[in-house]
Amino acid sequence: MNEHDLDIGDDLEITKMTRRASAGGTWVIGTLHGHRFDALVFPEHAECPDYELGESRISKLWIRREADKQTVCNFDRGWDIRPTTKKAAAIVDFLAAGLAEHTYGS
């Protein structure tokens, strides 16, 4: 199977969700297509659009490929490491499209 055949999302597993009491938002930890991710997701859009991944309500997103423990993406209110593989880019797109809705139901 090549990367173009992947149906991103089939094996999404949320392993932990922790709501932050002081600053708001929810840390969401999970796995997807052999990668682990940690994301800080908010119920509302960021006041400063640069602090949000597109219009995803995600302000922080870290993705690690589990096979070799390599960080393949890191967004912390801006790009520190843009996706380094096509699979990492597809995972970013998938999470940006629906993680906030999954977390907050809207």
C-alpha cells in the first residue's frame, strides 16, 4: 500500500483528553497511522489567526512517527517543523478538519 491509498482516519484512537482549567482548551493525545499526536484544541477560534492552524481551533500540534520516534511535525502557534512527509501532511489535514468538532461536538 502506498501513501496515496491511505484512508486517513480509519485507525484514529484518542488515548487521553485533558481540559485545562486555567487557560482553557483541551489537550488531546492519540494515535493515527503509526503516528502519535498531541494537540491543544480550543472551543473558539484564536483571537490572533496566526496562533491557530488554519481555521482548525488547534493552537499546538506535535506529531511523532512511532517507527523511529522522529518528530514529523510541530506547530506551536506557528510552524516550528512543517510536515516532513506526505503522510504527516495528510494527518495534519485530517486533524485540522475535524479534531475540534470531535473534541467539542461543534
